[in-house]
Amino acid sequence: MTSESDAPETIFDLVADMESGICNVEDWARAFQAVAASRERVDPEAIYVMANALEELGGRLKLRYRRAVELAQKLEANSRTVP
């Protein structure tokens, strides 16, 4: 897992870093669909582990997104002040 201090500091790097996580969201959705469609009992601990992983992924994506937006806002503000 990447810590906040290891986060890339360019908008491109932040957005590029989100790519695999964004792609994983679709995979997680398919995994939950398969679990929901199963006629077998699913161990609640397994669901808990899946939910934890998805929550961590969401947190990482949220952090990268917020930082990218902050940098984009600064870049836009700076471009307005340059003649």
C-alpha cells in the first residue's frame, strides 16, 4: 500500500496512478456479483476481507483524486495570473 508521503506530485502521475485502481473497481464489482449470485453460503469473514480491500482501494483513489484536483486548481489559478 502506498502512503500519502509517497504520493506522486504531478497531476499526470496522480491520474496515471489511479488507473489500475479504477480498473480494479470493475473487477471488484464482478466479484461481488458472483458472490451475490452464488447459491452457496459465503463465509462472512470472506465478505469482510473483500469489503476491507475495496474500502482501502477507495481511500487510495480518493486521496489521489483530491490531490490531483488541488494541483489542477493551483495550476489554473497560476495560469490566470500570468499575462
